[in-house]
Amino acid sequence: MKSLFKILVKYPLEFLFFIFFFTVFKILPLRMSRALGILISTSVGPFLPIHNLLIKNLSIAFHDKDKEWINDAANRVWKNLGYTVSEYAHMKSILKSKIEVINNEFSDDVFNENEHSVIVSGHSSNWEIPGMALRSKMNRVSAIVREPNNPLINFVVKQLRHKYSVQCYSKNRSGTRQLLNQFNKGSSIALLADQQLSSGTKVKFFNKEMNISTLPAQIALKAKCKIFLAWPIRTIDNNFKFEVVECIDTKDKESNEENIYKISAQISSFYQEMITKYPEQYFWFHNRWKI
């Protein structure tokens, strides 16, 4: 009965709501679209049940901050979400002129398509930016994504990602198999591996245990390739920067449980470092510490 209700009522209504706002955002210039997105997210968000989880997560991560700081940070998180949602209607212009990929000592290696690698990033600023930034620099790169539950909305989002991001596969067994097939053919892999999992390995994240995906470590150790840790940043002028910050070379590391854990813990530490710098840009709407 619940499934029938979703198919006949819930999903169509959600889709109509989505299409209405997507169209409005598309008609408006990007600046006005963002302003409307912020107005909606900051007006509605704090009154939704998910706001309690947002406050809880911020309070755990930043336990030394007072209530005023937590509430202000939560408001800025809703603001960033409003930006992000409205930007789906402007992915073309964002890809064309709003993303700066920072050149540094890692650039030649990470964008070298003669050698495949694992590129790890997170749900910060706008979570589509890592895929879009990599698309601007590479042709042979694939990603795993968690698709919207609503199949009608998912159809639209998949079309947008096909046009403006890297090759994306669903976050399931079939998608993982396709991803690994492309990797074995020489493509690099891009993963946003920061979401809470019911499985994985337990690591410290803001001094509290959480499950983290071991997929980046497992793939890299088996292939003896490099893991590049990268991060997207929303700048003060609402453009984006994408930078590779660290490199983990697995060439001389044995593929075993100890190294899988060490690399996964290093990735978690990287996440914590970058989130601490830009807490308002992070997607705090998952129960990170649910084990």
C-alpha cells in the first residue's frame, strides 16, 4: 500500500514541486536564483524536523562552541543548501565560468589520464562541483553517486549530470561493478566517501567513532595507485575553487586490513580538517555518527 501511494501520489507531487521551482530558478539569473533559494531554505529549513539533526551534528563536531555559534552556523548551512539547490538550474554557466581548478604540485599527476587514480572529495559547498571540476580537466573519470529516491526527479538529475559532470553510476552493487570495470580499463574514480554508512570501518571523526567507506583504500591498494584528496570551496563571490590537497601513494603498501584502516582513517582526518575550515559549507543532514 505504501509503495502504491509513493508511485501514484507522493512521487508525482514531489516531481511537480521540483519542476516548478527548477523552472523558476532557470528563468531567473543565477544571482536572483540563489537569492530565492536562500529565502526558501532559511525560511522553511529551521522549522523542519531535520533541523534538529543539523543542530545535533554541529554540537557534536564543535562541542567547544556556544549555542549562539551553533545556531548561527546552522543558519549558514541552510543558506548554503539554498544556494546549492538553486544552482542545479544553472550548471551549464557554473561549469563554463564559475569553477577554478587550482594548479599545484599534484595537478600533473591527478589529471594525467595515462595513469588512473582514486580522487576522494566530500559533500561541501555544492556537492556537484567535484564532478564538474574533474570533467573540465579529464575525460576518463567515473563516479558513484547516491541518486534521489524519487525516480522522476532522478531522471532529471541524471540528465544534468550526464551533460555537466563525469560519468556517474548508481550507488548499488550494479553501479559499483560498472565503476570498477571502467577503472580496470584505465579510467580514474571519483568518490564522495564522507556519508554515514551502516557498514565500512570505524574511524574517529571529530573524536567520535563513525563508519567510513573502505572502498577508496581497497581499490587503490589493490591497483597500487595514488589516492588524491580534494575539496570544493564556495568563495566569497559565490564562485568555486577545487583543489587537490593531499596525496596518498599506495605503490609500496601491501593490501591488508591494517593499511585499509590507516588510509581510511587518514581520509577521515582530511575530512575533519577541511570541514573545520568551512563548517557552514558542509552537508550536515546525515546522521554521521550512527553505527
